[in-house]
Amino acid sequence: MSSTSPQEYEEFPDALQTRKARLEPFDWYHEMREKRPVRYDPKREVWDVFRYTDIKTLLTDDETFSIDPRNVADYDSDEDEGLETTTMIGTDPPRHDELRGIVSDAFQKRNLNGLKSGIKKATSNILEEILHDDSGVIDIANELAQPLVISTIAELLGVPADDRERFELWSRSLVTTEETNGGTGEVIRRKRRAQREIQKYLSTILDERQKNPQNDLLSRIATAEADDQVRFSHQEALGMCFLLFHASSNTTRNLLTNFVWCFATRGLWSELKHSDRLRQTAIEEALRYRSPVQATTRVATTEVTIQGETIGAGDRLMVWLGSANRDERQFDAPETFIPDRSPNHHMGFGHGSHYCLGGSLARLEADIVLSELLDTFETIELGDATLRPTQSLCSYGVESLPVHFEPITQCGPNQ
């Protein structure tokens, strides 16, 4: 799973300064792969890496390319928000593997089956409400994906039912980029307030679960020990819960939105209705074509050369996964959405030891949501609204995705 920071507002490359460029960054990726596959940006003080093979090698080598920002020579701990460097996503092996091992079993396919009926029911209920509204329009991002992913992660964690409305409100604050009179600064402040409120809530509930464990993931995190008997610190437990919550608010929301965006744009609805296999491969193609995570970061721990460029120890790197997934050296016709593409070794969920923990859960949600949509709507087409990308350097999606639909019946998705 991936977590991003409000500070990303200040880190966009010059080529991605406009919303239009962030919505469709792929021409820039192509240009960089051809002309400057590894380049230093002095303004951002970061190396950008664009080609598939370089990125795969880089993400595989945890010893040379650290994910921990504390490995940067000029790292300032006073700027740390208190969460990111205590999560497994900001920790290198072997500690990363210890932290991941405590929760990884809950995200194995065999252990996610218990969530299927809840995801299906939640999706069905949301679609039924939309049908009763009789507007013929649904915002996939905010009316379907957002509430669904929050209810799912809340169920997995074991968040009390009475607290889930607050969870969704916090989630909306984390993903929204709508500017008020305060402009971008107010957006950042709103996100940070939500982060602090989530942190306070999770800290309280973890203390409660440590004293009175229940049969849920929160209790496992609050009380767990790794194989070598090294316990989660409270800050590590807190960081883990925040990561799981934030990743669902971000990555999974964008995945569910982006695959509908891909399918609706290409008139694939009728084809998907008649092939379960095509449904599976099309979801994977959406992960490649419009990856919910476009970039991730690393720090060089020693001097290293990539594509003839010498990267110094302590230098930061921006690893453009979205570019790797469009690399013509790896994929035939990479700029074409091919729903039955096979093989499809995309890096939509990253690669290596930090491969997305929640990948199986995200795929399960995507499969169920697509099945429910296909059983409910005869057609889906994009609305007329101008799409606006989410204001994030690493995560990729749109603020809203209104689609026009024609229902199969007027009786609701359960009939």
C-alpha cells in the first residue's frame, strides 16, 4: 500500500505543474524514457528514473536503494510528521519484513474470503441507492469507491460501527484537493488536521485493544510480536494502522475509479459482460495503463551509476512506476489499452520487498465492484464534466468521475 504526504504539493516537476499534464503525464514519460531515462532535477534536488528495467532493478536492491528518508544526509527529523518514518513503508528490511509479517497474513487471498459478502453487500446497497435516486448519473470516485473502501478497511481493522462515519469524513479530508478561499495552503492544513485526528483516534483505540484484545486486526497490531519477539512500538503500531487506512483512502479508491474510467472510455461494457477471464485481465490492464501509484521514492546509500549517470550516496530518487508501465521495451503497444493483454508484468502495485501489501484486497474489491456494476448497468459512459487529477505526486486518480448509466432493470441490483 502507498501513503503520500501533503508536502507533495511542492514537489511536482516543471513538466507536471498543470492539471492537464498531471491528468495525462504519459507523453512526458515517453520523452524522458527516450532522451533522459535518468535525469537530475536541481530544482527538486532529486533524480528521476523512467525505464522499466532500471526501476525493477532499483526496487529489488534494498541495500543500495533505501526507502528510509533518514538515510539522506540532510534529513531533518523536526520536519517529520511523526507517522511516515514509523510505518513499514518507510522502513528497510529486516525491520520492514518484521513489521509486514505481523499483518501480512490478514491480506492473504485465503483469509480475505470472509470480506467478500460484506464488500458485495456494501456495493449492492450503494448502487441500489443510486438507482432509487433516478438521476442516471453516479460519481464513481465519491459515491461508490470512497465509501466502499473505507467500509472495507474499517471492517478488516475492526473499527466499531459507530465510528465508521468519522472514518469516512477523515478519509474525504485526506483525498480532497478542492481549494477554498485559503487556497492550496488551506487544503494542506485540512489534510494535516485530519491526520492528527486520525492519529489521536487510532492511538486511543490501540491502547484499548492492548488492554482488551478482540478478534480483529487492530488487536493483532496492538498485541503482536514478530518472530524474533521484537514487539511493535506504539509508534510503529500507530503508523501501521494509519498506513492501512490512508492507502485504502488513496490507492484502492483510485484503482476502482481508474478501471471504470478505462472501461467507460473504450466502450468495453458489453464485452466484459460476457467473459469472466476478460474481466480479470482488463483489471490488470487498468492497473498498468492508469496505475493508481505513479511514483515512489528511494535514497541511494552508496554511489551508484544508472544509465551513465552517477548518483551520489544520500541522493534522493523519484521512481516513476507509471512510466515503467508504459515502457515500449517491456510492453507491446504500451499506449494502447488492451483488455486481454497477456503477459502483463506491470508494476501497478510496485515491486520487490515493498510490493503493495493490500494488492490482493484491492483486486478483490475491484472484481466484486466490476461484477456488481455489470449486473446493474446495461451501459456506462463518461459524463461531460472536466476531469481533474488528484493533487498528489505519487497517487494517481481523479477528484470525481461522473458517469451516465442505463440500468438493466428499474428494480435495483438485487433483482
